[in-house]
Amino acid sequence: MQDVTFHSKALDRQISYRVFLPQNSNPNQKFPVVYLLHGAFGNSKDWSNNSDVGQYARQGIILVMPDGGSSYYINAVGEAKDKYEDYITQDLIADVQARFPARNNRESRAIVGFSMGGFAAIKFALSHPDLFVVAGALSPAIDVPSRRFSLKHADQWWRFLRIFGPLGSKEHQARDPLVLVESADPRVTPSIYLTAGEQEPLLDPIRRFGARLKQRNFDYEFHTEPGGHDWTQWNEQLPGCFAKVFEFLPR
């Protein structure tokens, strides 16, 4: 395990990510990469602190866990320096490629996230189909862009407004997976592995998104397990998710 800090041009600041590398590798060997995105208010250590995800590196892949704050990993409409989508899709991938023995093609690259990170994994699958061959989304916060204002969650709503822009705007629609799924091409979109807990509050919008994937003939799977929006449920779903990832990544 390594913690790396580098300067992101998109964010114009130093930012960190955590890496797990395969053990006992040939010096000339290159490996596929899985990018693991954490949830809101988390950091690059969440995956390794709350799960045994590092074990999968022993199967011949590089695991990369970036720090995304509470950005939803997209370029914020109201914050000029919060270009997190460019950070992930341009700066981070390039830094990993330059620093580690990473293969540099779509067929060797996957993305997996939980909650906020699951939202981003789906968003990237739909809007950057050239970057990833498979995307895993555990309990994705798929409905965040369409959540309405309420006094109870006013602070959250204003934060989402700065990130996604006004409801109905072109900026907002370009950041909403529930809109993007209507125009994305199922023939080129990465395979999507979708999960949700049977008792979690996001189950209904995730089901609706899965139904739309089915209606438009995307390559996808949808799985539920007993549980809520927490690591107990995500750790139950992780083996199935990585089994799907390993179906696609050459090793």
C-alpha cells in the first residue's frame, strides 16, 4: 500500500490517492487498474479502512483510491476550481500511468464506487465510455441531481446547486445519470454492475435506473442484499462486484 500526493492541474492544488500494487510482479509486467471511489465526506482511505479490498490486488490488478471530498467527482457548475471530473479522467489516470506499471487502454481499466462514488462510476460510464470497460456501483446516490429543495436539507440542497446547477439547465442535465441514460449508446457503454441494500433509502431510484438500463438494452446486472446504506451491505456485495470486474480485465 502506498499513499501518493501530486499536483492536479484541473484542481490547481495537491491531492492524494492510495494505491495497492500486485506483489512479486515481473519488473516489465503491466497490470489492469481498478479505480475505487469513496462516498460523500470520505477520503482516499475509506476503502482500505472499511473493507478487505486490498486482497484483490493479489490477483494481478492495481487498485487506486483517490480523494474526492464531497464533490460527486464532477466539474462543479458554481465552483470554477472544483473540476473533479477532469481530475479523475485526465490528471489521475495520467499520473497513475506515469508512476506505476499500469496498462493504458480501456480494456484494462475499471471503476467502482459506493454511494457518492457509485453515482460517479455510473456517470463516468455513461459520459466517458472510452475510458472504462466495466463500472461497479454499490448503493449509488443516483437521484442526487434531481432532489428537490426542503428546509430540513437546505444546506445540502445549496451544495448540490453549486455542483450540478439549476434544475432543468443544460449544465444540470449533463451531470444527471437519469438524463444521460436516455442518450448514452448501449453498444459502447461499459458493462454496469449495480447493487443496493433491500432496506436502504436509495433502493427505489436505483431500481428505476436499473429498469431503464434494461429497457434500453444496456449490458448490466442488478443485485440486492439485505441491509442498509452501510459497509456491512457493501462488503457483502464486493465479491460479486469484483467477480464481474475480473470477467472483463485481462490478467
